[in-house]
Amino acid sequence: MPVSCYTPPRVLLAEDSRPCQEFVRIVMKQSGLNLDIVSNGAEAIEALSKTDYALVLMDCLMPVMGGAETTRLIRSGTTNARNPEIPIIAITANAFQANADACKLAGMNDYITKPVSAAALREAVQKWAEV
């Protein structure tokens, strides 16, 4: 029997809401992807310095360090993130155009709004992680 050398892409979720963490974990598992979860931006930067990820799903409002500040730091190249150009998708409860613009200004590639649907999450991950 042949042995598969395929390793599913690894996704990082930076999200402080336990229900949202669990929802994303289930959707990623159903999609065959590996998921690591952190609760704030500082932990996300630390994780990005240790592991190669296909993309980051980044909550905008978190304790310690929010999504926009975290993204700006990652993009600046001043952190130890292995890939400062990693695709970052904002997850936000704010659905106004000004919020979408703020996410893009911070350096995020895309955004999805809460409550997140499984379909929207899968679509964004497929688009940006090329899975």
C-alpha cells in the first residue's frame, strides 16, 4: 500500500471567543485542514515565528493585541514571523465598509463577517490558502 506524503495545510486562528474557535475548528477539520488556535495577537505573532502556516484567520477585537495592530506588526517585518506576507483574513462583527477598509489598510488580504457561515469560511480559506 503506498504511503501518502501529503500534509494538509495548517491554518492559524487568532480568536478569543470559545464558540467561534470551536466552530472554526469543526469547519477546518471537515475541510481536511490542520488548525492551531491562539487567543490574541501576541500569541499569533509567537505562533507565526515557530510554524509555517498557509494563512491566518484574525479576529479584529481581541485582548492584549487586536487584529489590525497584529497585522501591521506582521507586515512590518519587525517580528520573527516566518512569512510577513502570509495571507491574513479578518473575522469581524463589523460589516460596514469603513471596517473593511480599515482591515485592508492594516494589511489584511480579505475579511469575513460574524456570524461566520461555514460556506464563507471555506470559500475564503480556499481562495487564500490555495487548497
